[in-house]
Amino acid sequence: MNTTTLPPSARERDEARTGDADKLTRDHTLALTVSYNGAPFSGFARQPGQLTVQGDLEEALQLLFRRDIETTCAGRTDAGVHALGQVVSFDVTDADLAGRSLPSLRRSLNALTHDAITVREVEPKRLGFSARFDAQAREYHYYLCVDSTNPIFMRDFSWFVPGGLDLTAMEKGAQYLLGEHDFKSFCLAASAVDKPTHRNIREISFHPETIMGENILAIKVVGNAFLHSMVRTIVGTLVMVGRGQRPATWVAEVLEARDRQAAGENAPAQGLVFWRVIY
């Protein structure tokens, strides 16, 4: 998952290229808080010929405003990854909003978007607000089912890891990842070529829960931004520690290696939820 922020200078160059005509259309900036079940989608970002969350939202906006609306998200999720509090921003004109309240816009969007998408909020923001560039941190939750038998209710929203996990060892391993580091070992190798791979992790915490009678271990990960598949690789690495396949100190070695092959497996997409964005 790649939520890398462009340097301000690059952003300024992009805005400069929009020209005066585009500036005339920027009367208001709105932000959507969006939840979705990631199973039917080929990720968030629009892709030609593929069902994506962004593509579906922009089609609904185009129908409502009778023109193309370009959106910006707080973080691009991979295929199969869910979201509770994704944030999507876009600009509209006075004419776009004429005769429309924000609650009615939310109702219309929920009527027009895919059944696996819910627009929870539509909020006015300061002009030029960016869901991506103005975010201070992103929070993800990963769900492991730690029962001895296959989950029923959480089957599509967790990774089934039977046999028990050493939570103390996982907590020790997670400590090596806190703070600012080069996380090249924890991202899709192709996505890291010639790109900055330093990120700052504020928190990794573990929360045993019971959901509909099923025993779940929720892993909360908070950071300023994340590389492609970074959270899922962190989880896969910590699960190896929890299973006793590697010691907690191995996590530090993985970090130091700066090589994706040094880390654990990429945890399945269905267990990951983009929980919220901190502004």
C-alpha cells in the first residue's frame, strides 16, 4: 500500500499546470468519509476496465454533477483490503452545489455507488484541502482469527492462524519497528525502485477481541504513511515471530537488510482494514 506524499515542490508544479480555467472551478472542497468491503474491488485506485473504489465513486459523482470529478484519497488500498474511514476529497463549484444539501449529496452517492461502498459523511473543508497531503497519520487494523477451528463470521475479514501465538514475542518484535526507519524490506520490491522508503511508525499494538463468538487478535498500526503492502508484510513478519519460527530480534535484522526477501509473507488482504485518517 503506497501512501507516499509528494514533496511540496512537486505538488506546486502539478497545481501550476492546472491553468486558470481549472482555478475557476475551485469554489469549494468537500471530503467524503467512505467505508467499503474490499472483496469485489481491484483496489482503490482507478484502473481501466477494472472495478475499483475510486472509479465507482467518480462515476457516481459524474452522474450527479454532469462533469468529470477528480478525487484524491488519503491512502490507496490494495485489492481485497477493506476500509472503515477512508477519506476522499474533491473540488466543486457553486453551480454544482446549487439546490443541494450535503445530506442529500450523501444520500445520492449511496444510491449510485456499489453496494460494497458506504459514504458515511460529506463534509465541507477549506478550499484546497487534500485528503492525502493534509493527513498527519493513517491507522490500520489487521485481524487474525486465533481460534482452533475455521472462522465463520470473520472468515472474510481475518487471517486464520490456528495453533496459538506468542503475543509477548510479537510485542517485542514490534518494538524494533517503532520510529522512523527505512522500510524497504517491508514493501513490494517493484514499488520501491528509485523511491524513498523511509516511514515513521507511531504505534503497533495488540488487542485480543471476541467478535460474534470468534477469538480475534487485532493488530493496530499507526504511521505517517505506508509503502505498498507494508502493513501486511509487517503482520506476516510478526506472525512468524508469534509462531516461534523466528526470534523477536530477527525483526531488527529484517529491517536492516532492506530486502523484501528477508521479511515474512504478505498477510492476506482480507484481514486488513484502513481504519481512520488523522488530520
